[in-house]
Amino acid sequence: MSAAPTRLFHVSDVHFGVEDRAALAWFAAAVLAERPDAVVCTGDLTQRATHRQYARAAEWFAALDVPVMVQPGNHDMPYYNMWERFRRPYARYGMLEAAVGSELALAHAVIVPFDTNVRAQLRWPWSDGVVRRRKLESTLARLRALKDDPRPKLVACHHPLLPAEDGRRNPTIRGDMAFAALAEAGASAVLSGHVHRPFDLMRARGNRPLRMIGAGTLSTRLRGAEPSYNAVTIDPAGTITVQRRDFARP
């Protein structure tokens, strides 16, 4: 195993269609200068999942010229083609298809996918996450298979699994159950997006701690924080360090 630490750039909610081009250029310049081992995007590549928006997203990610792992977000399913939304919700990724929901194995970390999206739901806001038992079991099965692997296991999903503070209503249906199960199965951290505000929290359920790491946005859809991304470093001993990087406008 390499003695050099593993470095990830964790980005989310780039929202091509309403992207912040200056922030995207800033992020791309950092990738070019620092050459992280991979870029992990935790969803909402597009604003309305149009073919044009996906083409622009695919071109931008390809130009980064580093391994990319992509998790889908609620904005990444077609809005205007209901047949496609329900039958082939992630068919428009095109050049990015191989990066969607694929596991990423690096020198000192394994990133395991977990899809928290649903095609439709009878509540508001309908964009919030839902944990489906079938999807959770798939992620848990992979974590169990990695039980003897000494590398930290990071789970990548779009929606935070717990609310910002304990005691508040959880926007992600069955998120508490998923959080506890992932912690029990040996996950070290969960990478997510969706809320457009970065965070780095250590939480626990059933006396098992699990780190929650959220990336902000690189779009113009700001919610009280400037565009940002996370530089995540995992050293050979398995220690995870997160540096939040905020875009400073000229």
C-alpha cells in the first residue's frame, strides 16, 4: 500500500443549467494544480436533467482528467419525460454512466455508493431523501464483504441521513435506520450533498459513531453559504481529515 495519503475532492450540487461558472473554473483549476486521487460528486449534476445539461456536465467532469465517482441526486431524473423518469431515471448520464453508482477503490479508502432518491413521493418537499430497504441492503452487503479490508469505508449518497441537529424532524425517511445500519456495518463516514451547505459532524446511533460530511454547491442556488467543496485526506493509518474550501469572489 502507498505511504502517501489518499486525497479526494468532494463536490456536490453543481446543477448544470444554473451552474456558477466562476466557481466551476476555480474548482477545475484546483484539480489541475493538485491532482487528487479522485473526485466524488454526491448528486445534482443538473438542474432539470435535460440532455443539454448532461452533455455539459459530462464534458466538464471529463476535462478534470482524474477518476470520478458520481451519485445521482433528485434533480438528475427527467422532469419533462415521465416515462423515462419512472423506467430509466438515470439513462441520460451518457459519458458519465460508468461513474454513476460505481464503487471507488483507492489506496487508503473505499467509497461505496448508496442511492437515496425516489422517482416520486406523496409529501412536500418531494425532493427529500427516502431510504429504500433494497438499496440499503445492497450497500450493507458490500460493506460486509469489505469487513476484513483495513481501509476506511466511506458511503456516498445524495441526501444527509440525519437532520442537522438531533431532536429535529429527519427529512430523510428511514434515514436514522440507515445511519445506524451503516455504522454497524463498519462505515467510517457518509459523504452527501443536497442541502447546499457544507458540514462535518460526528453523530451516533446505538452507541456507534459515524461521521457525516456534507459538501456545499458550485451553483448559483445558494442557501446561506458561498460555493465550496471539501478536500478529504485519508492517511495510511485511516485518519480522515476534511478541509472546507470556500470560493472567494474576485
